[in-house]
Amino acid sequence: MAISPPIDQVAALPAQDSWFTAARRFCLGRPLGAIGAAVIVVMFVVAVLAPLISPYDPVVNDFAGMLAAPSRAHWLGTDAFGRDVLSRLIYGSRTALLVGFGASVLGATLGAVLGVASAYFGGRVDLYLQRLMDIFLSFPLIILALALVAILGNSIPNLILAIMIPMIPRAALVIRSSALAIREMPYVDAARAAGFRHGRIIMRHMLPNVMAPYLIMLTAFLGQAVLLESSLSFLGLGVQEPIPAWGLMLRGAAVEFAETAPWMAIFPGLAISLSVFAFNLFGDSLRDALDPRLRTQKPRQMLDTSRPSRYIWQVPQANTRAVARTISGGPRCLM
């Protein structure tokens, strides 16, 4: 039996958009998210090029220039030890990005694996894992991080671990809800029927299909991780001297320097606020772009601009004739 139409006459499927086209559409459709992404890129560039663009060594003390006001020599002033504030801000971006991305990537990844495994196996495995997640969720994020840092000690690896652990249950619950629907898909049943192992099915067939909620949770955790790192360093439980860190710079701007050297607190606070705001903007826009339920749809009811306070109600063309009836005084039932 011949195929109609012939295979050579069938139109080819449209090619997928390139990364450049997708990024351009994202920037034009969501300018706030594009601004947040631009700030994040600038932070990365500053962190990578810190040895080249930093005017001074961030850990060298200069007791002759303590608490110097912003000037040509020191654009953002100096702190109580004569260290250049701008140089410490530049190097502090390295600490913020290292801790933020390290904790966020590890927390979201482990949460994704646990969430997908919980949804796949179900039964008692799902029950025990979810009760364990509920135990961690019963503690506030900052309280659990404080307890873990107090137990593990002050160091950057321990700080990453302390911020990562409270993020795991939050990512696991969100990704589990998506994995429950994927578990019932025909290709998962086909993989089981083919005799594939559970690990292969989870890693090859289920995890790649939960990348959208994974990326959303990852970008949401970045701002929280940066804020948590700054909070713990401000309380003396995070990064220790002489490592440059924004929260540690706020701690150094104590009350006695609030009037004599306000730049010690203003500029680190602005850096923390700007970075967290940029991550949140980019995360919200990425969520809107990846979640089809949040995309804007065209309303079926259109305003008739030629006649004020009147609406045109469109009837589908499946009827015997197209009907467009103008109704004034509110909507009525069409017969």
C-alpha cells in the first residue's frame, strides 16, 4: 500500500532554536531577568579577573591609612586595618560565588536524586524518605545552618556543607512531584519491560525529564546561599579573617564605625543586596520561561475599541455560520 503523501514530499520538522535565539527571546520577553543575568555575568567576570582588576592586596594591612574616606587612592575608602574596601569587595565575590554555587548545585542535585528515587520506588521507600525530609523541613533554614556550622567548625567546606543540607529536602519535594507524573510514562514502562536496572532508569530516563524544576530550584537556592553565607560570616560562624567576604566586612563595620566610617557597611551591604536581587530576578524569569502553566495566554474576550464599554464575543468557526454579536450592558447568554 502506497503512502500518501510520499515520504519525500513530507515537510521536514522545524529545527530547534539555537542557544543564541533562545537567549535573545528570553532577553526581549523578560527584561528584568536579563538584567539579573547580566549582573550575575559581571560578578563572574569580576571574580575571575580579581587579581588583574584589584588595585590593592585585600589582606595587607596599612595602619597609616586606617579609616580613610573614599578618594582617588582608595575609591571606596579603607577599613579599620587600612585595607582597601574595593579590593576586598572584588575578592569577596569569589567567596560568595564559591559558597553559593557549591551549596546550591550540591543541594539541588542531591535533592533531585532523592526526589526521583522516592517517586520511582514508592511504597515504604517513599514513605521513609518523605518523613525524613519532613524532619529537616521542620527546622528553619538559618537555624539548621547555624547548628551545623557550630558542630562542624569554621571553614569554607564546612560552610558549604552546612548550607547545602537544609536545601536537599526542599529540592527533593519539588522534584518528586514532577517525577511522579514521569513514572507513569510509557517509556519508563518500556524500560522496565526491557529489563533495565533501577539506577539506569532513574539516571537515563527520569532525571533528564525533571531538568526544568531542577534549574528553577537551583537559581532559587543561589540567592539564599549567598545571603546565608553572609549571615553566618557576620555572626562569626562562617568565613574567618583574613579571607575577604562580604558578611565578614559587615561584621568589621561595627557600631563604633557607623558614624566615622559609614562606607565600611554601605558598600558590602549594597553588594549583598544587588547579588541576591539579581539571582532572584533571574530565577523568577527562568521559572516563568520553563513552566508552561505560567506563560501568558491570549484572552478570548477582546475589547471593542470602536464602542466604549462593549465587548465582542467570538463564537468558534465550527458552527454553520460565523456569528459575532455585540452586547451592551454586560454579557448575556448566546442562543
